[in-house]
Amino acid sequence: VAADLTLLGFAGSLRRDSWNRSLLSAFVRHAPEGTTISSYPLGDIPLYNADYDGDRRPEVVRAMASAATSADGLLFVTPEYNWGVPAVTKNVIDWLSRPMREGPIWNKPMAIATIGPGPGGGRHMLGHLIETLGVLSPNLFPAPLALAGVSDQLLTLDGTIVDADLGRRVEEWLIDVCSHVRATAASS
Ligand SMILES: Cc1cc2nc3c(=O)[nH]c(=O)nc-3n(C[C@H](O)[C@H](O)[C@H](O)COP(=O)(O)O)c2cc1C
């Protein structure tokens, strides 16, 4: 039996009631067959500092990098802050991008999802994040999942999808992401 495909997810919001962490929890629950999706906790990750990179990397950063290296693909599930990428998300990317061209994010298959209560669906942030991740890897899944106008009629805090249409949309998206990760991981 082939080993499961593994996807490691990062939620770009630290607050307890984060919609983005709820969506990542929903991904964990709805992982397609033959796939394991896990959520990596970011609460203890310090801000990137080049003085503490390389051999001086904090143990928590080392552990995160090693989890990213082992995963077949990465999922960034992040809010939009001020039309841009929140520091929490960018901080993960910056740590994982070192050493240059060798850090675990380089050439990784990746996908982006964003969710929020507002009507915009993260569309201003997506361009920035796609540009950044596109520099680091040719294997970014080209269709981000962007969910606007979320409420607890659609998704609950623990990652239970209440709305059937949303459930289908999430499951179809995850299947497409996993096919992309399988195809690009095999070719890289
Ligand atoms: C500092 C800050 C900036 C924000 N900027 C935007 C924005 O530019 N566009 C938007 O649609 N929502 C914006 N929001 C609203 C967030 O999308 C909303 O708070 C969302 O629920 C945050 O994600 P979370 O629930 O995972 O924490 C902003 C929220 C904060 C706290």
C-alpha cells in the first residue's frame, strides 16, 4: 500500500476564534482518501531574525522546518490584513525560505486558502501571496480557495462544515490540490 500523501497546513491567524484555523481544521477532517492533512501550531514561532538563523535557529523553528521538509505539500490558510499578507503567514514563509534555495519551502507543492466574514474574500491579499510563493516554488496550485462572507451558518469553530454546498466545494478543492501535489511531487 502506498504511503499517505501528507499536507502540512499553517493557519495565518493566532486568535482563538480564527476562521482560518477553523477552515484548516475542516481540511484536516475532510482530507481526501489516502491523504493526511495536519495543522502546524504557530503560537510559539518567533519573528524571523537573521541573527538567529542557520546553526542558531531556535528549536521551535527547527521543528517546524523539519515538519515542512517531511510533508509532500504545504497549505497556507490565511486571512487578509490591510489588503496584504498577515505577518504570521509571512513569518512562516521567511523562516522556511532559508537557507536560500535550500530551505524546505523551495520548489514545494503548495496551495492557498483564505476565509473571512467580509465580502472581499481575501482577493487583495491573494496577489501578494501568489507573487511571494511563486518566487519560491514553481509548484503553487493555481486556484486558491477564497471564501467570503463566512458565518457560523457555514462553518463552526471546531472545523465542522454546516453548509452542504461549502462541504462539496471544500472536498472538491482538496481533491484537486492533492492531485496537483501528487503530480508535482512526482516530477520534482
Ligand atoms: C489588522 C486587520 C486587518 C484587516 N484587514 C482586512 C482587509 O484588508 N480585508 C478584509 O477583507 N478583511 C480584513 N480584516 C478582517 C479579517 O478578514 C477578519 O478579521 C478575519 O476574520 C480574520 O481572520 P481570522 O478569523 O482567521 O482571525 C482585517 C482584520 C484585522 C485584524
